[in-house]
Amino acid sequence: MYQPRYAFFYDFHTSPELRGIGRNFDAESFAARLGRCGVDFLTFPARCNMGMAYYDTQIGIRHYGLDFDLFGELVAACKRHGIAVNAYFNGGISQEEVRLHPEWRAHPINPPAPATVTPYFRTMCGNTPYREHLIAMMSEVARRYPVTGFFVDSLGGHSCRCESCLEKMCAQNLDSADDAVVAAFTARSCREFAAAVSAAMKKLNPEFLLYFNCIGYEDQLEFGTYLDFECIPTKAGCDYEYLPLMSRYMRTLDDRPRLNMTGRFNLWGDFGGLRPEAAIRQELLTGLCNGMRPNLGDHLPPDGRPPEKVLAQAERVFKFLQQREAFFTDSTPLADIAVLFPKSHREIYRAVELRGAVRMLCELHCQFDIVTLCADWRRYALLVLPDTVTVTPELAARLRAYLASGGKIIASGDSGLEDATGRFMPEWLVEIAAPGDFAPAYFRDDDGMDCSAYADGRLLRPRAGAQMRFSLVKPEIAHCWDGRYAEYYNPPSEEVSEFAFLTVGDQVAHFSHRIFSGYKEYASTALRDVFGQALELMHPQTLLKTVGLPHFVRVTVARQPSGREIVHLLAYIPERRAASNDIIEDELTVEPTQIRLRTAATRATLEPENLELATVRDGEYLEIQVPRFCGCALIAVN
């Protein structure tokens, strides 16, 4: 199966109203230009969101304004230049086809307002004959052109009550009036649709790369063959915390190709946007450090001539990465900590507590993965259960097995509560001592400061075998309206309460409050510091330790098959300059510092300069002196 290294992804969604499509398109010069960027893998539409095909189809609708086989010429030219082509189809949107075949249209529970300008104004239902139509078009492309695979977009599904879906729900004795039932049915239908597409394509070529966008990564492991994570941090619903989170989750699934797709613009449909080069570099470096190959998104204008300024920037970024390729090839990110979040893809994406945990661990320079029930936890020294991980019987059994093998746990909030009993697992060594919570809750730190918890929690008491590391402090008066006063000002009491903020046992430490949600909301360094103390108690021999390295620096450690370990340091800070999104424009300079890596190696070099770095052996750790750097530093440890 093909292994993409440096990828480009082109949108080419052109209105049926336009004419002269591809009039300035030169497949040979386009492929050659991509080749000079170092691109080896290109995703390009065979049929776009508008329902228009760009090849000589006998099944679909070739664009009304196109008079030649644009897709076919592109595939042939790319083959001459050593570039594999992945054919794009939108599985959930095809505007012209659904206009001509209204019986293929999905009937969502909450449709967009009439005349809303969104690609999702009309969507397709895979329980109609549209399913066979899409498979026929994809088969036509697979037979006619030497493509490497398919990217099938927008198969997440909008809850559908079309006639076909209603008939199927009725046959399955499902309540089609219940929105939750319909949503679950639609999700299953989308998976069945994708599985049917996959089966048809694999009959034609078992080596095809196949990805189904908007279906959860775990849900498509059986029928997809690669993963493509799309995140433009300036786009609505994305930010600079999304990639660090999802990359650490994706890298635990299996070893199939994983692509990290960003875009040169601020959002899809933004033909005139070109984000700063430092931003693109940071995003692609972050992906590479986490085992994901670069994939840069762009729009091809209707005339078919790509803007040279865009390709020139892409070439500079790709060349910068390719100079360091020897240290990314076949590297596997290392982690001694895992954040356990056994929930759905959608919940992983949205959960504020998970984002708070990721931010905290990144700022503490920890090496960690994000795992669900499909991963093997045994290789991690520590599990972190953030805020809301309540316990089913299946999860309880796995947690007990993990603890029996010597593992350690840090949990917070309701994590560890048994769904069946409403009590914490006995291994937690805490009990709910009283109903309710303090409003607001404080905890007293080692300096005697009463710090805000910034989140909801429970009033807990340690059981035998555990100790209270930090105590909760009650406010002098609760935050409330009592009929006479609005009690807005709520100072802490002088004395600590009998309740624990942090309880520590031999294997499990538990925070009474939802500290990760609180950190996502307020970024209180007191919460991060107290978590850091719990980390030091439960797992003092972390894989990496830093001395004086700024919290904004992101550090990842990887290992190559030769045994060489790679430490990546990235120094960038997103700035809130726009109303609702952040940008990166500049690379930051970091003064000389020190890192300590738990390794048997004895030599470290700054790469690709091959500069020998001063090192000192300290027990299990190699102390490495890191020189002043700007933007990024790559340290090879041999």
C-alpha cells in the first residue's frame, strides 16, 4: 500500500453556471510545479461538491463548462512526475445531482434555513439509489485511471427522515419520532454506506488508499485504509489545541498512513487567503513530530491556473521539512503517560476537559497519548482520567487489571465513579462525605494561598490507606441570592475544611474537582502546578524532564528503528488578533536551556547542523544542554 510523504489536497468545486473551466490548465506544468515542491501524493476531485465531474464520465455529469478530460490529463502528468493521485468524491454533497434527483436527497431533522449559502444546504442519503450511483462513478474512475485511492468526503451524516430511511427504520422497529434514535440510525447507515463503497473498491484493487471523512477514526478502521486529519486552526470549530489533541489519539490506533491536512487559507472557500509561512510550518511540524505526514490544502481556480505565490510558499515550507526528513522517517512517538477518554470521536473532539488535560500536559512537557478502550494501556506508567470518565463494568475490569500490573492513575472530578453504584471504585480510596459542593471551592496550596478550583466537584474524604495532600477551603459565604443580598463576593475561610482536594494513595491520586475543565476555562497556573505535584508523586521518573524551558515550548520525543531518539522542540505562540481565532506569524527565540531524557544513549547532536551538544550522565537520565534556538530545534540522541 502506498505511503504518502508530502501531500497536496486540492478543492475544485466549481459552479455549474461557470464556463471556460480549465481554460488555463496545463497538466504537465502543474505536475512539474508540484514535483519541485517535493509533493509525492495529490488528492484532486474527480467529482466535486457541486456534482460536477472533471473526467469523461458515462455515469455522472461532466462539468457543463469543461470540454476536455482534466482529471485524466492530471493523473497522466502526475504519473510522469512520480506523484500518486488520490481521487476525491464527496459522498454527502452533490448539488447538481440532487437537484436532478430529488429522491436522493436527505431530509435532516434540523435543515439549514431556506437559501442558506452553505455546501450542506442539500445533502445526499446513502439509503437511496444514490449509493449505487456513487459506487458506479468511483468504479468508473478506478477502472479508467491509475489512481492510488479515494478520499470520500462528508459521510458523517445529518439525521435523515427521508422515505427510504423511514422505511428502513420501520422494518427495524425503530421509533422514527425519536431524534436520538434517528441520529443513531443515520450514523449506522453512514458506516454501512462507507463499508459498501470500500468493499466495491477493494474488489478492484485491494491496495487502494481509502478514507471516509466525517466518520470516526475507530469506526472506519475495518473498511478504511488510511486516516486524514483536517484542521485549519483559523476555521470555525478548530484552533491550535485541536491538532495536539487529535494527533496523540490517532497515533494509538494502528500503523496505517496518517495525514495532517491544514490549508494555506483561513477557511475552505477562501480563495484569497494566504496565512503566514510560520503558521503553516508550525502546523506541519507538529504533525510530523506526532507521526503524521504533511498535507497542504488549496483551491484550484476555475480556470485551472494555480497561484504561483501559494506554490512558492509551499515549496519553501516543504523544503524546510525535507531537510529534516531523515529524522522523521519511520519515527514512532514515545509516551509514558496516557490520557484515558473512552468516548466517541465526536466527544473526543468537543470535550473541554480533554482539551484542558492536553494543554496542561503539553505545558508540563509530558510525553503522552490519548487512548480509548481500543488501545492497549499496559505500556504506560500512568493513566490520567480527566473529570468525566465514569466507570462501566467493562472499564472497571480493565482499570483493575492495569493497577494489578503496577500502573498508576491520576483522576479528577467524577472520573472513577461507578455508573451502577454512584460510588467511587474501591481502589480510589475516597468516599463522598457530604452532598453538594462549595460555591465557590478553594484549595490551600503549600504556600498557604487559598486558590480557586474554578470548576464543580464533590466533597470527598480519604479512606484508610490514602492521605489528604491538599484540603478544600470553604467560602465565608456562598455565592448565591438569598432573597435579600446578591452574595457575589465570596472570600475563603481562614480554616481548611475536613474535605480533600487531592487524595493520594499508593496507586491512585484523585482531585475532588474538575481541574481540567477549570484549566480550559481559566488557564489557572495554580491548577497546573498542583497537577504537576501530583504527577511528581505518582510518576517521578518521567521520560523527559525540563529545566527552565518555557511552558509555551512544545516537546515531543520519538524513536527510529535504529534506536536513535529524536527530541523536537517547537517555539510558537498563537495570538488572538481576530475576533474569534488565533494566528501564528512569528517564530520565538528560546534562550539556552537543559533537558533530561531517560535513555541509555550518551551522545546528542543538534540537527540538521550535526552540532555536538554537551551532555552529562545522571543515573537513568542524559542531561543535554540545548543552545539558543528560534522556532524549532531537533536533537538527535544516539
